[in-house]
Amino acid sequence: MKAIEFKNVSFSYGSGTFALKNIDFAVEEGEFVAVLGHNGSGKSTLARLSNGLLEADGGEVCVFGLPVSERKNLFEIRKNVGIVFQNPDNQMVASIVEDDIAFGAENIGVPREEIGERISFALGAVGMEEYRHATPTRLSGGQKQRIAIAGVLAIRPKVMILDESTAMLDPRGRREVMQVVSRLNKEEGMTVVLITHFMEEALMADRAVVMNRGAIVMEGAPAEIFERHEELETYNLALPRIGYICNRLREGGMAVEDTLDVNKLAEEIAQCVSKRNI
């Protein structure tokens, strides 16, 4: 079943230029899709249209078959589609972690006796159980973003959209968040849409979509997209250095897979060399 579907969707912020134009796009339930693109490509507009924060000027957006344009559907749609934004500080509403996580669940009318269970589930899912009574302002960037994800999880959405959620984090914080997101997709079956300009994050996805000037210009498995690195550069996107190394090794006849793990790459190189020497 399609979790999110865009049918010939266009949107303009009123400047005369379309942020999205005639977009056809779909995400299957349980899928992990990475949406890549430089600033201004339309990625965040796509995210906001997906749960009714914005309304399309043309075409139709549906979430699990419900048209977003029908206001009677918005409550159900927003229960099913949670968004984690770029700056976790902008999503913090309480001075204690558990109160912050409870906020969304309270607003959709979850019974009080069930909210405690949801807080425990959400903290466990992001590996932050010991911070239940902590003050959010004293957490690191990666920890705050994990708490923001927990706040969305407490609503129990079927789809999680991360809108540049790792952009303000250091490499360690990005790894922490991406590990959580990958686990939620693989173990919990959550549908994930990752909006990012970090090419390396797309490797964790089932499918990658590249946007440019409000249009989808490339689509396919991340490995297939990465092989077209010269085309990617025309859209101001560049492979991480290890991606170039993997490509060059394959061009030289060494069958290595795309990876961000230097140790895994080193093992593959060693295995290839060993086979050649046998």
C-alpha cells in the first residue's frame, strides 16, 4: 500500500516560481526513501505537503489513500505522519524530557495511563531511557535530536519524515540519529522519508530520489545513483570521498560494495586481493 502519494502536484510560495512542479512521487508502506537535493530544490516543501502543513496549488497528495486537501482528514493524517525538523531546540516545549515526549501524545488525546507506556517505548527506541528526567537544554545536539524523534514516536505514526534533521549535528550526532532511524525502519517496520543533502546518509535507504528546481531528476537504488556521480555533480551534489574510492576500485576491477565503513571497505579490498593471489 502507498503510504504517501503525490499525483501531478505543484506548489508555489507566491513568488511566481514553483517550488514543486508537476511532481509524481510515491512511498510504499515500510519503505525507506532518501530525498536528496541542494538548498531550494524542493525537498522541504515535499515534506510539508506530505502531512498538510502546506496545501498543494495543483494535483493531489494522499496519505494512506486519504486526500490531504480534505480538512476532515488532517487529524488522522498528522497522527500517521510525523515530521522531525532540522533544529531540535525549536521542537522542545518542556523543561523535562518525559514531559516533552508526552506533549504530542497528549494533544491527540491519548489516555493518561497509556502516555507513560508510550514515553517508555519511545525512549527505549532511541536509546535514551536514562535521560527520562533530564533537562533537554543540557543534552548534546545528537541527544536532543533523538529526543525529538522520541516525541514523534510517542504519537505512534506509521510514517516518519526527517526534514534535514541531521544538518546541525556533528558527525557523531549524525551517526547516532541515523542508527536510530535505520533500526526503526528495519525492526519496527516504520516508513521513513529522509530529506537530506548528506549523500552518505542515502546509503541506508532502499531508494534515493534526487530533486532539482522543484522536479525529480534522478531516482533509483542508492548504489545506482552513486554510480552516476558526474550527473550528480550537475545538481551540486558530490559523493563523499569514500564513495569516490569505491567507484574507482570497481572501475579497476575490484568488486567492492558502496559503504561508509572504512573497516568494511578494507576487509573487502583484502578479500579481493587474496582471491587474486590464490
